[in-house]
Amino acid sequence: MQYQHRKILLPIILFSLIIKVCIAYSIIVPNIDAIKYINAAHAFSLGNFKEGIRLYPLPLYPLLISCIHFFIHDWLRASQFLSWLPLVLLTIPLYRITRKLFGDKAALWAITVYSLAPMFNQYAGEVIRDPLGLLFISLAILSALNAFETATKKDFFLASLFFILSLLTRIETIFFFPFFIIFSLGIVAVDHKKRMPMFKGICLFIIFPLCFFIILLLLVNQDIKFFIHLQLFRQHLQDLLGAGYLKSYHQLYDLLASLSTSFTGNLIETVKHYMWFIYLITIIEAATKLIFPTNIIPLFLEKQAKYTKSHYFLLGIIVLFTCSTYLNLIYRNLLSRRYLIISVFFLFPWVGRGLAILYKKVVTCEKGRSLAMGCFLLVFFILPAGKSFTNVGEKNLSLKEAGSWIHGQINDKKNILLTGNDVRIPFLVNLENKFIYHKRLRNIERYAYKHGINMIIIIMSPEKKEALPAFKKYRILKRFRDRKNIVIIAGKLDN
């Protein structure tokens, strides 16, 4: 790396670190998924490994949280550490991958726009496995690209090692295993000079994970089915072979058919027949928001260039994980933007390439250079940076206020039980051992009265406030509201 590029790289990483740490430490209320990871990590820290695996079958992430908690004595901050740190470290494999594909300048642009991407910065404050899984799969892909060039055992071993780590964090990264083998065998068939070292490397790549899981099977014994999501694999395989993957799709199709009337005209019929295309649009929309809309522009500015096997491998990874997300959307009729995090992340090299071309055009512009540069900075720097800084600060203020109010009301009361549809407030006030989770709002009052529960805590979005049941044996004590949530606290009438 040239010295001047190194001088630019370090400030970019430092800026990425600062903005992600600021976002993470401004968040007080954890996301819903955080609680199950923290509970599993707490079980691991107590040496109760069976309970930890029962709470969450893929144990690497909660196990690492329990290790970080040894140094950071706050479960939320320890968990967030494994979100913002991987997101910062991802700058390094992204730089090296982009540099292999398009050179130093494109690599610097790629890590710059990645560091500013608002959605990736937002994930720094959440307790999710995606940043860590993305870091491991990125390192596996970087090692794979090195292996294609050098065909050394070290690179194949590193690709295999990071693949195992990614698999123990995000189960969908299993698709990397067959894709890498097939792609490598294609290189073996074409490149006769590297045939033997590539073939030995492929064998090493296959043998290492197999040995790892055989040893795991012998050590863990009956808990292996939880450890590697064996039941989940079996269910997906059965559905795939028995056409069960389209069950939800067909149910929705039949429902739309039943809604078709003369009043709706051709609208419902059109939606019904083009559901597959609507799902595709949903994927594109989610990916656009994840990468940030303005970064789509340089994505299509790449000039004609001769692609190598590294380019095709990375494009194959993007298509592979996009297709897996699309199939999951059809199967579950559910999509979260973070499901596309792998596919979108590996678009940044092409964004960096496009920005390098666009910047060159801007600086060589003879007329209106200042205006062009101003527009360039506004669109690709100021807008995403401004959006990123809006992630700083707690957005779930109602939950924070409700937690403080409940803590003040309960004080040191021992014989008290709580129930509700959200586990975050009990976590905030350290009352998890006095809280019973109950999801169904329709019968929550009857359930609470039957089990002698003193207080009901209901959290819902403002759009679903009509779903609040009418209380008869409890009365509403307090309401809290913000843009995202409404918190309703009800207590027994005879209290």
C-alpha cells in the first residue's frame, strides 16, 4: 500500500470507529433479540452450557458475549461491542477485496462510502449476530480470493477456518461451502498449471470442517442437533423436496383470489399473478435502503473492464445470498433488511469503482467544477453522514421512561409478579426473574389474573393501538408514548 493511501485509510477507520461507538453508547434500550443472546451468554458465564445451547442453538455468538462480559461488566455494552467492533474491522477486508478487484483508489472510495452507510452504522447499536457473521464470511471470501491466486494450503485453511466461524454465527453462510468447492473445481478444470495445488487445497478445505464437526459430534453427543440446527435443516430439506417451500405462497395466492370482486377489478388479479415480481421489488427496495439510495448511482458507472475469476466469484456470492434471501421471503413471507447484509456489503467494491470514475470526471471538469464538486460532496458524503448521525440517541424513550417508573413503583417489593409481551423493560430494571412473558394480548388479562400477577406491561406500535384489550380486573396505571412505541402499564384493581 502506498504511504499516501495509508494516511487516508487510517482516518477513515478512525471516523468509522467514532461514529459507531457514539451510536452504540447512545442506545440504552436493547433490541428484542438482544435478550435471548444475553440470557444465553449469562448461562454460559455460569458454566451452564446445556442451558445456554437450549436458549440459543448456535453458541459462538453468546459464548463470545460472555467472554467480553469478563472485561466489560455490562451485558448490553458487552453485547454491543460485538456489533460495532466487527463493523469497524470490516473496513480492512473490504479494502483488500476492492483493491484486488479495482485497485487502491476504488478501495479507498469503497471503505469511505461503507463507513458512511447509515444502516450499517445503525447496526452498531443493536445486539445482532450479523456484523460478526459478516466479518467472518468476508475474511473467508478474502482468503478464497487469495487461494485462487496463490493456491497455497494456508489460504485454503484460512478460508475453511473463517467459514466454520461464520457458520457458527450465521447458519445461511453454509451456502459458501458448496459454492467455493464448485468454483474451485472449475478453476482446476481450466487452469492446468494450478491443478494439483488447487486440488490439494480443495481437499483441505473439505476435510477441516468435516473433522471439526465429527469431533463436535463426539464431544457434544445428543446436543449436536441443537448445535448445528439439524432440525432446521431437516425441515427446510423436507419442504424443499416436498414443494413445501411454496406453501405460504400458494396460501397467499388463494387468499388474494378470494378477495377478487368486481369492485377491485383487475387489481387483485394483477397482484396475484405477479406476486413473484412484487417479492423481487421488495428485495431491491430493502437492498437500496441498506446500501443507501445515492450509492446506487456509482454502481452503474463502471467502465468496461476485463473481469477475472475474482470478480466472477464475488458476483456469484452476491447472487447466491440474494437468491437465498428471496427463497426465504417466499417461504416465510418475511423480510428484514439485515437478511441482505452479505449481498449488499459486497456491492461496495463496485460502488467504490464507480465513485473513483465519477470523482475523476468531477476534478477534470472545465466548467462548473466547484458546483460539480459541491453536488458530489452533498450526495455521497453529507447526505449519508447526516443520516448516520440521526442514529445517535435513544429512540425507544417510552421504554426507558416506563422502566424508570416501574423501578420507582416496585422498589424492594419481593412478592410481585409482572407479565407482558416484551422482555426489554424487565431487563432494564433487572426484574427478569419476576417476569412472565406472554405474547397474546387478547387473553393477557385473564392469564394475569389466573396466575396472580400484579402488573401487566404491554408494548405496541402506534399503528396497532386498536389491538389493546379492554381491562376489567385491572386498571391502566400509566401510559408512555414515542414515535415507535406505546407502553401501557396496568395494575390489579384490588391493589
